Amino acid sequence: MGDSLQVSVVIPVFNEELVLRKFYSRLKKEAEGWNKSYELLFVDDGSTDRSFDLICEWKKTDSNLRVIKFTRNFGQQAAVLAGFRQSKGDIVVQIDADLQNPPEEINRLLNAFTDEIDLVVTIPRKRRGSLLRVMGSKILYNLAQMLFGNRFTLNLSSFRAMRRSVIEKIDQCQDRSRYMAVLMSWMAVPTKHVEVDHHLRKTGKTKYGFLPLIRLTWDLITGYSNFPLRLVTYLGLFGASVGFAIMMFLLYQRLVAGILIEGFVVLSAVFSFFAGVQLLSIGFLGEYLGRVHLQIQNRPDYIVHKVIE
């Protein structure tokens, strides 16, 4: 890899005070055994606890540690993107600070690289967490795979390692929605999968509860697929078919059977159905129009308050 910095470890941090000290201790011990030049790049995503203060304390005695602090919370994907852009290593590792993915597994990712491999992603042997969290992740994965089909192999893990060239490709994408796992899968660079252990979070609270997972799912659907717009078309065709069928049924009853069916109830049901379809259509169109509006504004993905080298 030459004389340049060999490995950068990017760690997004948001209110991880309770687990951060143990995480740093284990990561530092692991990094010293790599026999490679490295940096530990913590990205504080607007933490309101003592996470940033702890990192700054370690920085005083650790020349391999660097810190990026946001002005506020911009979200994990923005923190990861900032870490990627500020990293200096030939190989960049992304790992969360919650210890669900053990730092001791990083060396396995580094050893998985060959001249033909640009990205190493992880597959948990068994995903740990609450039933709601595990089920939510499975639903998110299955939904995404259904939307994208066989165009690429999707991997939603946030524990991965990549070459500098992958980050350069990420920066070429100008999407407002940068869900890193999907974006990297979409790029389809030469990839290797490695099975790793996955542990329960023992301290702190997960940042991806049920509602955040719902928001992430919606962002994934509207940011990387036109499925909602196609759904509107399908609903329109279905509604038109239902309306035509009802009209033919009423004509048959009136002209052939001589039965005049009270129309108020039928018309109310048909009107309610079409009103619902129209409102749903407007909602989908509004979501995509809002994304266009945000893209035109061209605001940055995040605002950096300070970088401590």
C-alpha cells in the first residue's frame, strides 16, 4: 500500500457515552496489533451527552485519533459520509460504537482484501436484538430486495471495509438520499462477504427503533425506486376497472333484469375509493416533488463545527 496511511476507521457517534470508553479501549488494542499505520476517526453527530468530551480527552494522548464534530445531529448516514471524506487511509473501515459488531473482527475484514476486491461487507451469523428490531430489519431487507430484484445483491450491514476508490465513487453520486448500504450495493464494485459475530447492545439505547426504521424504509423506497409512482398507476387502472365493472353491472340489472338499484350507497362507496386513490397519488407525487425541491436547494449533507487533527 505504499508509505501512505494504510487504514482509517470511521466511527459515527451519537450519545454513546455509556459504551464509548469500552469501545475505544477494545478498538485501540485491536488496532495496535494490525502492524499497519492507522487512524481512528470519530464523527460526533451532535451528541448531547459527554461523548465528545471523552473523545477529546483521549485525543490528548493518542496521535492516531482524529475528531469531527457536527453543529447538530444530521443522522448516521451524514456522519459516515463526513468520515469517509475526511479519512486518509487506503482502506477505510466503518463500524458503529455500540459494540454490537466487535472491533476484534476488523482484522478479518482487512485480511479479506485481494487485488480484485474493493469492498468487504459483513453478514451477521445471527442478528441479535429485540424481536421488533430484528423483524424490522428483516422486513426492510426483504422489501428492498423485492424493489431492486436481481439488479444487485443488497447488504444492509453498517460494518464494512472499502478501498479509497469506493469512496471516490460515492462522492460522484449527488443523491440527496445517501443510504450508504444501498448506494454501495448499487455500485456493484467487486465485493467479498465475511461472516461475523453480532452481539446484543448491553448499554445505551439503539438509534434505530421501530419508527426510525419506518422512516428509513420510506427513504429507501422513495430515494432508490419509482415503485410508489408505479403503484399509483396500478391503483388508477384497478379503480377504472372496478368503476367500469360496477357500471356494467348496474346497466345489466336495469336493462335485463329490470331492477333499479338504489345508487346513493354504490356511488358513495365508489366516490370514497377514488377519493382515497387520488389523495394517495397526491401524497406520492408530493414526496417526489419535495425531493426535487431539496435537490435544487443544494444544501450540504452536514455542517462541521470543528475538526481536531
